[in-house]
Amino acid sequence: MAKKSAALKMQASRVRIQTQRPYLATALFNMNMKETHDIPAPMGIDKHWRIYYNPALLEDWTVEEMGTCWYHEVLHLIRSHPERTEAKGADPLIMNVAMDCEINDDLKEEGLKLHGSWDNYCLPSKFNLPDNKVGEYYYEQLIQKAKVTPPPPGGGGHGPQAEVDEDGNITVQDRTEGSGAHGGSAPWEEGPPTKEKEENGGTPGITTERGELLKRKVAEEIQQHSKSRGDVPAHLKRTADELVDPKVNWRNELQAWVRNAVAQKRGMQDFSRSKVSRRQSAFGKVLMPAMVAPECKPAIVVDTSGSMGGVKGRLLTQAVGEVSGILKAIGSMGAPVLAVDAEVSSSKTVRSAKQVDLSGGGGTDMTVGIEACKKLRPRPDICVVLTDGYTPWPDTAPPFKVVACILGECNAEIYKSPEWIKRINVSVDEL
């Protein structure tokens, strides 16, 4: 009976939080549930958007409390906590506490309820730290005082348990929420989704590439709801704005290069009979050739290799954000966007980032993407490559400008790009 009750309450709690916050519906209903007694916490999540729950530990939870937990887990994903943890090279357990602090102060401020007292959960105030900071800040403060201990028998509350002893040291008990919270996999997780797993009864999961697009879609829905209703919590609006419209100084350089290519192309004006001037002139009724300013034709290559979607998974979200910025810079004509790892997996002309189709996850060879751009008709005037830089490049320059936007900490000396490529480096800290 407990099994049925827990499953029904999970469904009901998801509907409840979705009704209260409709802008999270896409995220919530793309999360696949998995019942398991192996997880040492009532609920946990992996980075493939599976949410695990232990019915034995949820018997006395209310639907409202479980809804808050759904919300908590969604925030781990859309705030890219696993990717941020892996990029930093942080201790997963301590980082989990830090990321919980980043989330829970927002949930408490919203007036939401979790099972029992908020004092039982990770909050910045519990460690004499200020609210409204990012997880990386909390991690740096916590790591100096933290020590990790084995879990007590019998499991316990949601997520890692952290206590402060008399000496001010932080003791963290290993009750992890899983890779969706901090990047480190847990033994009860099913791992990356595969067709074979699903055919054998495994719980469906979401690939990293699809997850990055899903996060962006959720961010756009948050923004739309905020504009129409205005009742979106400030922390969610901030997260959405960072995903959809990243505001960092290095973008100015990228945009400048795109604008420069546009200006140069428009400056290549000539008389043409493809468009004629119908203004009256000294030639009477004779129709004269008109001055034509050809439009700049850009192409965008997005690296969808495993290094973009694995350790630095949020780079894909950043790349899609830059696609959006480029499309805005060139106007309504749109541009072909190619998804490339070691081969071109997708190529289509889009007018908005919503239309971008990313697939891949294999090796990396941006030579393939640039060669594919040479075959496009009409041929582009500029090619913008969004990559983490771990790639070979063509031996010879193509018949168009190439701008490589290097996302992450790629060693420019080891992974050199040719001199004819304009290289714009973006550090992880800027993302």
C-alpha cells in the first residue's frame, strides 16, 4: 500500500508545484520518476533528469512538502549545478551542501515548506554565512571547516546532512542527492540513457545535449511568464536571464566581429540589374540599374562533442545563448546552424535560438564543420565556431572569415588555432 501511496503522492505533488509555478511545467514533466529503496534519502536526482524516490522514507511526507522537494531538484538542474561542480573540480559532497545553501534560502524566502523544520536543512544561516550568494562562494567558505563522515545506519533526511560542532567544524554525512545536484554519480543511479537500457525496462533519461536545450526552453518560459504576469521569484528571473541573455564583456568582441563582417559585406555595393531604380531620372522612362547592398551571410558551427556536454555541460547552454545573440545582430534573415562533433549531425537555417537542433556527444573535429560551411549555398561570409577548443582545425583558410569563440579553460598553447582564425577566449569564471 505504501508503494502505491508514494507513487500517487509523487504525481500529485508534481502537479501541485506545476500549478503554482506553470513556468516550470516543461522541466517538471520531462523528469522521469524511478522508485528505489537504494537511495538513502527520500528523493534525489541524476543529471539525466531522472528523479528517484524512496517510498519508505516518504510515508509521512505531505503532498505540499514533496512539491517543494520537486522544486528543489529542478533548481539543481536549471542552475547547472553538476556542471559547475565538475568544472570547479570540487568535492561533490561539500559542493552539494553549498548548492543546497544556494537553493534553500530562496525556497525559504518564498515561504515554502519542507518536511520537518527548515533547521534540519542546509541553509547559509546554519553556517553563519550570508544569504543570496552562489554555491561556489559557500563552497570556499565551507571547505576550510568541513569533514566528511560515513552515513549513519538507516538513512535519514533529504540530501546531505551537515552539522556544526563546538569547534566550528562542519560535519557532512553522506546522504547525497545524486549527480543532478553535484555531478558525482551515486550507486543507485541508472547512468547515461541508452536505447538498450530503455528496451530492457530502464527509466528513460535525457541526454546532456537535450538537457541543455531543455534548460534554455524553461528559462524562456520563465521570462515570458515574468513579462505577462510579473509574479516570478527574483532568483528564477535572474537564472533565466543568465541562461537566455548572458551578459559578459567578451560578447562585445564577438558581436563586433559579426557587425564588422556585416558592414564590410554591405560596403561591397555595385550596380545590378537584379534590382532596378524606378525613380525618375534624366533618362526618362529608361529603367536604370540600382545600387544594391548585399546582405552578410553568416554561418554558425556549434561544437556538440562530449567535452561540451560532459564535464562542461553548461557550455552548450552558453553556446545556444551566443547563437541567440548572433541572430539578433544580423537581423531577420536567419543563419544556418550546424551541430558538429566529429561529423555534422544537424544543419538547418534558423531565425531564433528556439529552432536550434543540437545532437552529437562524440569526438571533436571543427574541420568538418568549416568544410561543411564551404559547401553551403549561398556560401557564408563569416563562420562563427562555438567550441571548447579541444579540436583540430583546417590546414588552409576557407573563403570566408572564421571567428572561434573558445568557451572554457582550453590551453591555447597546446590546442592552437591557425593565425587566420580570430580567437576569442572565454574563461569558465566568465560563464
